[in-house]
Amino acid sequence: MENKFKSGFVTLIGRPNVGKSTLMNHLIGQKIAITSNKPQTTRNRIQTVYTDEERGQIIFLDTPGIHKAKNKLGEYMVNVAEHTLNEVDLILWLVEPTDYIGAGEQHIIEMLKNTKTPVILVINKLDTLSERDQMLTYIDTYRKVYDFAEIVPASALRGQNTDLIIDLIFQYLPEGPMFYDVDTITDQPERQIVAELIREKALHALNEEIPHGIAVSIERMKDRKGQNIVDIDATIICERDSHKGIIIGKGGAMLKKIGTNARYEIERLLGCKVNLKLWVKVKKDWRDSDILIKNFGYKEDER
């Protein structure tokens, strides 16, 4: 019997910091979504594509973590995540390995009860458990609160059971056409990914206070004529003058560190040499300004 080609949309949901972007990068086999151990790393709904020419095509939507919003940017992020649930063919919900279901998870369960979309629960961070038997307790805890299509223990970081997740996704997808070319990996424009990579390196380098209040704007991104070099000018936007000083650092040391780390990743992404210049600007309370949120690429347009 001939296998039918399947295709469809799968959203990854979960509270901030459970490993959604790490899992998606692993499934795709390439770094598209930025990762850090700070909440609210993913702000946009990132669309990535996994193609198996025999079986089908999976379009992943990596949504911002679902959390209690504190400002307009937060509200925007939660709206993006919640709107996705009824538009997709399958939901992957990532949770931490625990037998305690907190308020954040309860909120997601209530949202899932309003959708007819099948849900695969992925209990992530399997690699952190000292006893494998602990996982059985966690599976049992979650099985009692919602009727999941499947429950899979996994480690996004180590790649444990990620092949099984792909197999299960194909079981639940409808037959359908190839939406994207075989070599497409994301619908994110290169400039957007470059801006996000710079933001990731800033998140890694800076302390707890500042990262939520930064955005990155690419002012210029141009191939140098006749050379395998791209010139990129980018501005890191922060909310306070005191933050600007911290981002630049003593004698420009912090900004240089962010730039060096970002340039390494951008060169891997673009496959060529990169000349990266960074500036820092203050835009007070930009996270509560609809205009500035749009300017920095957080658009409400859905699929």
C-alpha cells in the first residue's frame, strides 16, 4: 500500500522556559529560534519547516510562552500563543518533569479544553532525572487532568525521543500538499533571524533586569560588492539611560562581547564573513507603545 503524503501545522506551546525553542531547533536540525534561560525569549510566532520527502511536511509554529501579561508586549505575546490553538492540526505541549501542576499549567489546561485539536504532551528534560521511574509518576499526574492523544517523555537538549515525536506527529497530520520547497527551513526573513541572534547574545551576557526591555533593529544589511562579506549595522534598543551604560559596559567591553558572540552565530547562519557594528539607543517604555512594538517586528499578522 502506498503511503500518502501528509502535511500540516503543529504548534509548540508551554510556559516560558520549558524548552520549546530548543526542541524545535533540534527537530529542524538547524538553529532558528533563539534560546536562553530567561523567560520571554521568543516574542514572535516563528514558523519552521520539517520536510521528509517520503512522508510529508510539518510546519512548526514556535509560540511565545504563555504567561500573565504585564505590559502591551506581554499581552501581544500571549494573544499570539492562544490564537494559534484552533488554527493548527496538532498541538505539542511541553512541560517540565514534575508531579505538581501549577497555576500556569492549569491555565493552559483550561485553554486546551476549549479546543478540538489533538494534543501530544511532551514531558521535557528527561535527561535531568536520576530515576527513570520518576517519569511514570509524572505521566500519571498529567494523564489524570486531560485526555491527551499521546504522552512522550523527551529531552530536547540531548535529542532523546525526538525521532519518536516526529513519527507521532505524522500519525496525526492529514493528507495534504507540500506547502514549502524542500529546502525551506523557515519563513523568517534573514534580517529578523539576525536581529534575534543579536538579542540572544545580549540576553546571555546581561543581568536579570535588562533583557526583557531590549529589542534589536537592523538598520543596514548589505553584501559587500565582489567580496564574501556582509556589512550589518544594528541598534540595541533599551528602556533606560542606566541600561544603556550597562549594555555598552566599561570601555565598550560588554557591547564588544555581545557583538563578537553574535557575529560568530550570524556567520554560521549566512555562510560568509560578517562585519557587524552595534549601537545602543534608549526608547523609554517601548514595550507599552503599539507603534514601537510594531516597528521592532512584533506584528499581529497570523497565518
